[in-house]
Amino acid sequence: MALPQITHLQFLILDLIRMDDHSGRYIRERLREEGEKKSAPSFYQLMARLQDGGYVTGWYEAFNIDGQTIKERRYQLTPKGRRVLREVRKFYAERGAESERNPHVAVDPEGTIS
């Protein structure tokens, strides 16, 4: 099986939005909870790359707060994003199963393979 087409951070984002569309703010908050702190420009560049790759679709949603119109960027997984998410899960499941079958491969708690 080929190596995954996406990074661990891209995988995490796709996994976060697999069930429903979410705002950029929501996704950034979930990433922060996972220890991934991204500045707004860095985050939105990452999301633009996912959108350019066809993994997500994004749009602006406007709403009113105290008489002010606020625009919020929202994202949703595309069929291509769902496919790559499944492929990456399968890749790591197979690699994990191989590690279980091969007693000569050891992985310490920090993830180092020997």
C-alpha cells in the first residue's frame, strides 16, 4: 500500500470534520486541544491547501450579532476527503497489524521503532 497522501495534521482536520461541517474557529479550537497551535494566517493557509487539493470545501456564512454582520468561514469534507481519510486509516491499521505479527519490530512508548 502506498504512503498516505496527507500529513498527520491534515488527517486530524479531516477527521474533525468527517461528520459535519464546522467553522474555522471550531477547527482551530479542537486543534489547540490536541496541542496544535496555529496562528490564524497559518491555519487558513493550511485549510486553503486542503481545499485546493479537493479534500474540503469552504464557504462564508454570514450572521448578525448586535446589529453587526459577521462572516465566518465554514468547511465540509468532500467525497475525495472521505476517500483519503479511509485510505489513511486503512494504511495505519495494516501497518499496526503488521507490527503485531512481526515480533522483531518493537515500538517504545515514544513511538520509536527498533
